[in-house]
Amino acid sequence: MQSVAEDTFVEEEANPFATKAIGLKRRDQIVSILLRLGTYFILSCAAYIFLDIIVKGAPVVFQAEAPFINTDFFTQSPETLMTFETASGDEYKMNFSEYTEFKTRNPAIDIVDEHSHAYSGGGIFGPLIGTVLLTGICIVIALFVGLTTAIFLNEYSSKGKFMDLIRLAIMNLAGVPSIVYGLFGLGLFCLVAPVVTDVPAPRAILTVPLLFTDSVLSFEGWGTCMLAGGCTLAVMILPVIIAACEESLKAIPMGFREASMALGATKWQSISKSVLPYAFPGMLTASILGITRVAGETAPIMFTAALAHKDKLPWQDIPTDAEANALSQSAEWVGGFFSQSVQAMPYHIYTVAARIPQSEYTKPMQYGSVFVFMVVVLIFAALSIYLRAHFRKKVQW
């Protein structure tokens, strides 16, 4: 019989990792603790930021009395906030339009101390409308081009180095900084994009006469407008949508396509009836999250579409020709509408937080705007999760 020492030696020789087990366990425990502490630290920082925004921004949006929401904050555009003191010692704080009316009604009032705070009065109605319009244009362009491109790449394109290079280029474009897309949109859409006009601008780089008309196709750009901004945002989000949608299509088993075509369906019928319904939840989620991302971009819209201040909404400042017929008026209205510059929430937040002198009077607008925008992003994220779960329940493999 072998002794106990000999048995232990044989067991250790059979398991070369036995002597290192204790050291490896301790190392795993240390790494696990470090990773846990790092995760908790990041979550704590995020929680602190969110709580700070909620504590300082919620009082701006909500109020104690009915209707419990500060409707003026959502129905007024940004204005200059005026603070002043009269000779009698009374202190006032009001928007610039109210301040003008106040001085008109009280011409004899003696103002001894007056201060103005740009973009700190009024509300966020103009930036909200501008953000909705820019995002709407982006959705129409990006979803159509992105979905069709993903379908072509996954279902119709042949395998090869050329298609691999295209996919690599798409993935690389997804990592390009937003400011580069802003400069791209400025150069392409604002300064070079073609327009049909009777009198080309001096900055036009090329003009092409149109047959049977007096108009020319002038490559002079669209200028700073919502159409240029929406197209720039669409180009920016296209790589993300294409990559996500293609991955959703790849996740569908090939047997679905083969079974459909074996029953006599065409390739497009197989794709539309046997592939897209099952890939749609993932494609929808990726698209919504991508659109949420571009809604918060500042650089692209700052270069191509946004203004810090605008008195009128886009549909209120469209030049029209009263002598033109109804069809011409409609075309002119549509063209004038999309050629308008707009305000936007990201650029408005950047303006009130970084481009004007900071004081106690600017903080309500800052935190109120950030709070509303954070809620909007949260709603989009929740919507994507809900729609994905909703459509997956309807489609079973």
C-alpha cells in the first residue's frame, strides 16, 4: 500500500494547478472587488449628475399650483431677462417684452439699477420646435436610406473584398467625431448643394442651364437652414443604423429565406414576408436609439441649421408672392419653410451654459432646459425598449 504522502504527491502531480488554486482565487477576488468598486463609482457619479439636474431643474418645470406645470416655460421662446430696481427700492424681474410694456405703461418710473441676462427669460418653445423639425427630417432620410442599404448589403450584395471594404468604411464612419460631420454638412449642404434658381448667387461654383426654362441649376448651397441640418444629422446617423439593421438581418436564420423561396416566392417576397417581420424589432430599437443620439448633437446643427435666437417660428417667417397661383404658392411655401433657420435644444443649452455671463438668473433656464431634454431622451429610450418587447411578442419563431 502506498503511504498518504505518496498519494498526495501523485494527486499534485496529476493536477499541476492545485498548488496555484489559492493564489488564483485571491487574484480573482481582488479583480472582482476592483471592478465592482469601479462600477459603483461610475453609477454614483451618474446618479449625482442626474439628481443635481432633477433637484435644480424640476422646480423650473413644475409648480405647486394647478396646472402643476410651468406652461409659460413650454409656450414661450427664449428672451432676454431684465432685472432692475426703482428709486423706491422695488425690485423687478421680467422678460424683455414685458419690460418694454412696463416702461411704456410707466414712463415716469425712475430705474436706478438695471441688468440684462441674455436668453435667460421666456421658455424653450422655439428650441423644442426646432429640435422636433430637425429630428423629423433626419428620421425620414436616415431610416429610408439606412434600411434600404442594410437590406441590399445583407440580402443582395455578393461577398468579396469590395463589399468588405464598404462595410469597413461604414464602421469607420460610425466613429467619426460629430464636429467633422458638422464641417462636412457646412461644406456640402450649406455651400455646394444644388438649387434651382433664376438668378444664381455670386458664390455659386457651377451653374447648369435647364432646358426649356430660364432657370439654372446652381451649385451654391442651401445656406444655414433646417434642411441642411436634417441632412447632416441623417448622414451622421446612417453608419449606426446601417450596421445595426444589417446585424438584425443576419440574426434571422437562412432557413426562413430558403423555405420561402422553395414555396415559389420571389427573393423580395421572401425578404418582406419571412425576414423583415422578424428583424423589425431589433432594427426599430437601433433606429430609435440612433435618432436619440443625433437629437442631442450640438456641433452639426450649430454649423448648418441653428441660431441662438429667433423671434419667429419657421412657418411664421416665410416670404410669399401674392400674385402667384396656388401651385406656385404651395411650392414656394414648402421651399421657404425648409430654408428657414431654427433654434434647437442642444445649441440653446450650449448658449446659456457657455456663451453668456453666468449668474443666479441664468441657472433656472440652464437646469430647466437640461431637465426637459433629459426627460425627452429618457422617453425615447423607454419607447425603444417598449416597442422592441411589443413587436417581439407578436412575432414568434
